[in-house]
Amino acid sequence: MRVVLCERCGGLLQPGERVCPQCGAPYYTPEEKETARLRTKRRRKLIIGTVVCVLLALILSCPGEKKHRRAVSAVIKEAIAEVTDSLGDENSLYRMGGQLAQNITGGLVGLNVRTSRYLIFSLGRVNYKGKDYVVSVGAVGRVWCIVRKEDVKKIIIQWINEQQQKVESKIPSIIRNIGKSISDFFGSGGGE
């Protein structure tokens, strides 16, 4: 007959008892303990393997520079298109310029996007006036543009207004020069 002692309190268990009568601790046979140990070991290996596979999938699906460039260019092109569509007929020059800019600017800005990869995610940055700005974030094969279309539209509208002010400020001197040229022409007898 084999004597079985409780592992927790050292109390004597009667044959066939599965719970210590003194402290209530469960009793497991050596075979049950080994089975539980092997099950825990298999479960741990499965969890570690799953984590490694997920990390590997995230690393391999981390978007590169090309996807960041496309995402940023798309937002800029869309903003330019919306601004130029909203301009009235009096701004037809800006509308034509906007259509040209839509094709050129989006691509140029996209080319200036530099990507930094951080194992499972990537960041797209643009350098503007000596400072780097994060414009996009990529993970799991996708890129999300942080730059909002509305912000890009505000910048475009501000630029258009600045250009209009520059042109408008030069109109009086242009008219004076034209008037002077006409006066000089007719004053010198060139009109005969």
C-alpha cells in the first residue's frame, strides 16, 4: 500500500481520496501531473509560435515608400481638384493652372515623401522649410494619410490669394508703364 501525503499541508490521504481532508487541496497522481506539464508546454509553444507568425506577418506587410507616396499624392490631387472646381469663371487662369498642378504637384510632393520603417509600422515624412512633418502612417499593408484634405485646400486657397494680391499690387505700375509707352510713342511722332 502506498502512502500519499498532501503536497500543501503534509496531511495523510486515504487510498482513492482526491482532496486532502485537512486543507482541501486537490491531489493529482504523478501521471496526471506529467500530462498537465506536457499540455502546458505544448500550449506555450503554440502561443509563442503564433506570436512569432503574427509579428513576421506584420513585418513583411509593413508598407514601403511607394504606398506612402501614392496615399499622400492622392490626397493632394483630390484637394487641388476640389479647389479648382470651386473657382468661378473669373479665375479661369487658376482653374487651368489647378488642372495642371493636379497632375504635377501630387507627383512631386509624393516624390518628396521619405519613409521610415519601424519593424511593424512605417511613417511617411515630408521636409518643409527645414522641418520634418509626418504625413502618413502605414501598417498591415495599408497607408493612412494624416494630412487632411481640408488642410491642403486651405493652403492652396491661401496661395491663390497671395498670388492674386501680388498681381493686383502690380497692376497700377503696369498701367502706368503702358500709359508712358503710349505717351512716348505718340509724343515722339511715332503715330504718324
